[in-house]
Amino acid sequence: MFESAGPGCTFVLTQKLALGLQIFLIANQEKCQHIALHDWLIYAFARSRGFKWLIDHEAHMLYRQHAGNVVGANVGIKAKLARWQKLREGWLVKQALLIADILGHNDTWPIQKLKRYHFVDRLALIANVNKLRRRLRDRVALALFLLLPLKK
């Protein structure tokens, strides 16, 4: 619920996963309308339902970002500032909470801590940041972000 496996356009799904996801999306169509991070949702769905997931570390395509990309490749100072503003306003936290809610994971420890977002909760998340993000640079960025209160 805290990251994607990579760009959603690179996902290759088994028929069983694709059909399970389709059934899930149809059953939860109204709630899914509010999810902007579709690749995060697909990855979280697969992992929460016990599907195996392989992240191939060799790129097999060139990624070209489209103009309507929600988060984007974060290239340039303007893009970085826009992403930082979204983070500070709690947009990413809200997306993670929506995904957790749709998948039925509201009672998990990281989601409970994220919901309260008290300083002690954020410290607990920082202490377990290795369970929330894969890459070291993403772990460091998330830990630094969690030190700050959300901008109201």
C-alpha cells in the first residue's frame, strides 16, 4: 500500500490474477473511482491476495511519461516541488489509506499508525520503514517525510 512494483504499463499479469482483479474492481467500482495510483492498487491487491510477484531488474522497455501522469517521473525542480506539495498536503497518505480500506486492511499496524499520524506513530513507521519501501533511497525519503507533520 506504500509503493508500486514499477510503472504499471510494465506489469504482466497471469490470467488468474487478471480475472481476480477484474472481479474485485467490478465489485468495488465506486470506491476504486477515488484511487489515483492504479499501479499501487494492482500491486497491493496481488500481494494481499497471495499472488507471487517478480520484479525484473532488467528493463525491457523505455518508459515514456505521458502528460496526464498522476505522480510522474519527478524530473526537474518544478516536478519535485509539485510532488513535495502533494506529499505535505497528505495526498499520498490518503491514497495509501484508500487502498488499505478497499483491500480490507484497515486494522493492520502501519495503517493504524498512518491514520493517527501522531509523532510516536510516525516514529514507529520510521523504525519499520524497511517493511514499507524496497529501495534504500525510497526508505530514506519516506523516513524524512514521516518526521514532518502534514500541512493542514
